[in-house]
Amino acid sequence: PPARDIELLESLDRWVRGLAATMGAGRSIADAVRASARNPPERLKDTLIRMVQRLDDRWSAPAAFLRMADELDSPDADAVLASLILATQRGGQGAVTTLAALADSIQERLKVMREIEAERAKPRYVVRQVTLITVEVLGAALVFGRDFFRPYGTPTGQAVLIALVALYAGSLLQLKRMTIPRHRA
């Protein structure tokens, strides 16, 4: 499955670090966001462009940040955008320090998520190998040992074969479901 959370975290990390650097140069939060939309991470490109359009349409910065949080639908993005909302309400005080701390936190979370994803990839690889070996052995048995498949030629055998294939496919789906991370609220 696609690593949506990892891609989003990578993009958030890059965006937050760039935003903190831009704000450190004396820009306001809204101006820093507008500047960040010129060269955004690919995963955030459309969302940032829409947010800048909202700011240009005279949305308040907190309302634009809240809409962006809804679009991204990620607790990590929510933390970043909530800190930006607080910073805009306080006139930008401490925003650079907060963003730097958030970037470090995102970097740590990204490291852990990559390790978890590497561990999740191992059983997927094993299941893929077992399935390939099973298909190869059954293919060889079909070619060289037709007598093995003779019982499956009867109506009862056909029902048993369908049940066995369905159980195997069901177990593969269950294994896949077990390796997909749950969506965090």
C-alpha cells in the first residue's frame, strides 16, 4: 500500500523548515505561507495553492489554516497548523522556535514510521514468496502430475477447490489488512 503518512510527513517536514527559515527573515506568517507556495513539496502543492487563494480572497489566516487541516486530514498536519493559528493570534511571537521544534518532532516521527514500515515490509515479502512458490508447485503438479488434480474434476471436488481458493485469498486479504496502519484521528 502507498505510504501516505510517510509522504505527508516528509512534505510537512520540508514545508515547516522552509516556513521557519522564511519567517526568521522577518516575514509575517501569511507572507511566509505565500512564499512557501511558490516552491512547495509536491504532496502539499495543491493544498498550499488553495490556501494562498483563500488568503488572497481575504479569509482570515486561522480560517484558511483550519480548512487546510481539514483537507490534509492528518494529526501531524493539525499540530503544525494549530501552532500557526496560535502564532497568528499572538502576532507571530515564538513562531520560528515553535516551528523548529515541530520540525524536529516530525523528523523523529518520520524516522520511527520508516522503521515501522520496514518491519511491515518483511511479512509482505514472505507472503509474496510463499504464494509464488505455491503457484509454481501447483503449476508443476498440473503439468507433471495430472492425477493429483483428478478429484477436483467432480462437482464435489470443484466445490472443495473453490472453498480452498477462497480461504487462501481470504487469508491473504486478512494479512494485508493487518499490515496496513490504522488511520489516526
